[in-house]
Amino acid sequence: MQTGSVTTPFGRRSMTLALVKRQVATREIKAGKSVEKWKVFRDASEAREALGLQSSSLAVLDALLSFYPENELRQEAQLVVFPSNAQLILRAHGMAGATLRRHLALLVESGLIVRKDSANGKRFARKNNAGEIENAFGFDLSPMLARSEELALIAQKVVAARSAFRKAKENLTICRRDVRKLISAAMEEGAEGDWAAVEAIYVELVARIPRSPAMNDVAGILDEMELLRDEIINQLDNQQNSQFNSTNDAQFEQHIQNSNTESTYELEPSSEKEQGAKPSKPDKRTVEPLKAFPLGVVLKACQQIADYGPGGAVGSWRDLMSAAVVVRSMLGISPSAFQDACEAMGQENAAVAVGCILERANLINSPGGYLRDLTRRAERGEFSLRPAIMALLRNSVGRLPQAVNRG
């Protein structure tokens, strides 16, 4: 940056051309312009890094603004404050003198204040006979008024970037969780494939996340993690195509046919609970609990249920269970049928089952009877959600969402 030595009646001071331009700009403030001083201060605080300031610089700026008596910076007002270093140190919470001078220089360099020196370098105000300030020497706050719109724009960009960074980190955390669950499920289920190699890729991606990542770090690793997640889903999906087409899909469709034919007498809720005839339930076997899929997989398979979540979206398992209650009522499933499903499958899995029923509601004459049938099969250890989820996934056009909400 070019610098020059500017001669003034008060001596010589080294100044950058940028500082000279800023001083000129402060004399061209639009007539009548005013702004609330603490609003500008908040904007400058948000834009601190972009302006090259430190937190202590803001403490000094706060102290300077406290010496300006009015709440608004106005174009026609006298905007020079003239506290001594001792006064500034007190209001800057006992900051050391050398530190104070360094941060004053940073504020000048950033273009937030301008020095207005007297002949002897002292800061003071000269008043007229009426007691009004004619001239003041110290720190001119006019640049904050002149740059108020610019500072507000910088602050907005900083806040937007911070929000995007936070969302990217959340999405990366959720994607990591989904990939870990998918790999673990594939290993536990004995799915074909070199899952040790897939896990090694996952571990390598996680190891590349810095302790204090930047946006570029998070975005790059998130893209790779989402690609890995899609590849795992593709691999599982391709394996299930042949397996479930011949067995589990046929079983799932047979459930639908059974519900169509038996709904008039055996599977209607009224035939069991509401008429007082409580059939004896079969003895429950000790079976392995149904495995909950990652929420992102469930929402990909059961896309319609998201519309019934709080605010028209599902962002967590709690939201999914709330949506299932709404869908249960809409489909005519009785509370007792849904409660039995929750006891047999667990609340999360029962909500997923309702979501699967909603996806194929046009093929099911009696959703309530169908859910009771699934509940009885779950109690006997004869039902798994995996075939239903995988069948619905194959019918979906896309894959997992790019950004899955917290689950």
C-alpha cells in the first residue's frame, strides 16, 4: 500500500492514501443523515474480522462511543470526542496504555475513526461565549456515520456465512451418523460386500476433519461423506433387488392382499377392542428388537409423512412420531391399534410402519387392520421393516436428501 507523509499545521504524520480518501469521504456525508450509534457498533462488532479488528479494539470503540453524549450520530452534529488516555483506560476496563494506543491505531487503520489533532497533540474542545463547542480535537466518529450502510451489509454477510457454516457442520454430523449406522447394519446383517474397506474410507474421512475446521474443510468432507452414503445405499439397494423381489417383496404385497380380503371381519379394530371381546394374544417370543433405520433413509422411503410433521416438516424422530399420530387419525387407524403397534415394535418403528402404510394407502382397504396384522407378526418375530423400507426406496426417484435435519 502506498504511503505518504502529509504536512499539517500541527506537524507531519505518516498516512496511507486509503486513510486520506476516508477522511475526504467523511466530509461528504449526505445532509441530514443520522444513525443510532449502538446499532453501528453492533454491525462493526459482527464485521470485526473483516475489518481486521480484535475484541479489545471493540472495547476501545465502545469506550469512545460512550463519550459521545447523544444516542444518534448526526451529520450536522459535532462528532469529535476528546477523552484523555486515562479516561479511556478506565472505560476500557483498565486496559494497559500501550495496548490502548495499539487498538486506537487499529480503529484508525480500519476506517472507523479519524484522528483530529490539535497543535500540541492534546485532546480538548474550544467553546464560544455561549458555552457551545466551536472546535474539538480528538477522535472523529464521522466515519461510522458515513459507512453505516457498508458496515450493515458486511455484518449481514458475516451472519449469513456463520449460519451456513453451522448448518454445514450439523449436516456433516448427521451424515457421519447415517453412514456409521448403515455400515454397522450391513456388517451385522451379513450383507455382501467389502464393508471393512468401506469402513476404512469412512474412518479416513473422519480423520481429515480438522480440530477447528473452516467452511471449505467442512463443505469438502461433507460432499465426500454424502457420496459415500449414496454409494452404500446403492450397494444395499442392488443387493436387495434380487433378494426381496423373490421373497420379502412378495411377503409385503401378500400383507396388502390379506388386509384387503380380511378387513371386513378379522382385522377391523371394532371386531376386537370395541366390542369387548378381547382375544388372547399369542405368547411373545424373545426376539431381536427391530432395528431403526437412519432417519434420512426413512424419510427417503416414506416421503409423504413429512408433510404431516410440525410445521409441515420432519426434522427428528420426535417429529416423525408426531406426524404418525396425525396420519394414524387420517387413515382411520384406532388409537388402540397404534398403541399395540408401539408396544410390539417400539414407538419409532411403529411410526415408520405408519409411514409405509401411508405410501401404499391406495392399495390397502383397511389401514387399521393392516397395522394390527403387522403388529401380530412383529409379536411373533415374523415381521421386519427392512423389506418394506427397501421396497419403497427402490420406488423413489432420487436418493437420500443432500441435507438431512437433525435426527
